[in-house]
Amino acid sequence: MTSVERAEWTIQAPAGGWATPWPQAAELANAIPSEQWTLVGGLMVQLHAAKAGVPLNRPTLDIDIVLHIETGAAVLNEVKKQLEELGYALRWPLKDGDPLHRFTRGPERTPQIVDVMIADHLAPSQFPTLKGHPVFQVPGATSALRKTVNCTIEVDGVSTRLSLPNVLGALVLKGAAFISDRNDTQRHLDDAAILASAIGNPIVERVDLTGSDPVRLERLSEALADPQHPSWLLVPEDRRARAHKALMTIATRPGNPR
């Protein structure tokens, strides 16, 4: 999806405003154009929750971004330089050849963190490295970067524009993470339940499923098939049944009803 075709969202601040690390994210967005990166991770989930009007039950202190290497909009060395100008330093991996992703600034024990990553399935000619270290690849990000919207929020009185996967793209990322990261499956299911509450019309939205997307969503729906699963408790009771049905529907391939 190109920037011309992207939907434009404006999301109002939740009760209590945009808490930490949102001021840090706004600073980043105003220093590095949103065309160069897309917000993922916990802050992505928070934005969808805020848009849907459900509580932001997804705490996070990290800012997770995926660079738009595939379009040529972002160059790793340039982004590294821009982060260094903001006071961040790259944390080099301990082992040769291990992927890098983390930039930090501030006190060693309580640093501010930006995790800079790239999409999976980049062409070999596009794959960036620094001193022999590859950049961490996010499973499902190639698909999610094709499903982005422009999102405007106001943080501390300043308008901030971000690139964000739409709810289908966000669920694809969560499904891919649930499959690949078996050490944190509960968090991924919690996020998926919250994202399900943001689904508008699941039959319309699932039309944009491509490649491995159906498998990723099916894995989420199988894990969350029980309406009494603990993850659904994060969704307000009056929204829970609809969110459950929406996830089951968006994850069902046409012609293959549950």
C-alpha cells in the first residue's frame, strides 16, 4: 500500500493522555519521517485499543519499529545516524553474526529503548548489515507493511503522524509472533484479543489476506476459540462476545465455515 492509497486516521488520546513512552515515540516520529518506518509492538496495540475505545491494558516501555527498506524509503545507516543525533546508541550483539536491533539512551538500569527491525523476506540485495551483523527480521512484517494507515495523534500538544498496520496487519503480526515466539505466547494472545475488539467488518477486512496470513490468523483463532480464555478478560465485557466472533470470522477462509 503506497502512502497515496493509505487511509488517514486521527485517534484521540485515551483517558489520562498518552503515557510513557509516547512522548519518546512522538520525538522519534518528528525526527524521522513516518514514510521510513511503521510502528509495531505494544504501542501498535495501544493505538488500536484507543481507536476502538477499549482500555489500554497493554503496558510497554519499548518503541518497536520496522523500517521501510523494501520501498527504498529508509536506509539503515541513515536511521542509525538520526537516532544517534537524538542521543541513542546501538547495543551491539554479544556474539558475532547475531542480529542487532536495540538502541538505548539514558541510565543503564532504566534506559529509553527503540528497537529497530526490518521485514521478513527482503531480497538479498536489500538486506542491511552493520559490521557483519544482520538486522532482526520481524515475522509477518512483509505482509503487515502492505496493510498500513497514516495515523495522527496529539502528544503534549504536538500533532504527531505515524505509520501503523491496520487491524488486519496487526493481527497478522501477532499470529506470526505466536507461531515463531513460543516463549511469550500469552502476551501475543492477549494482544490478539485486544486487537479483535478493533475489527470493524471482519468479512470485508479478510479480503486483504495474502500468502501465509490465513495460517497466522487460524493459529490465533484456534488458541482463542474458547470464549472463556483468560485473554478475553482484557476486553470489556460488553465488547467481548463481538470481539470473539469477529476474530473467528476474520480467521475463517471463505467457503470454509467454522
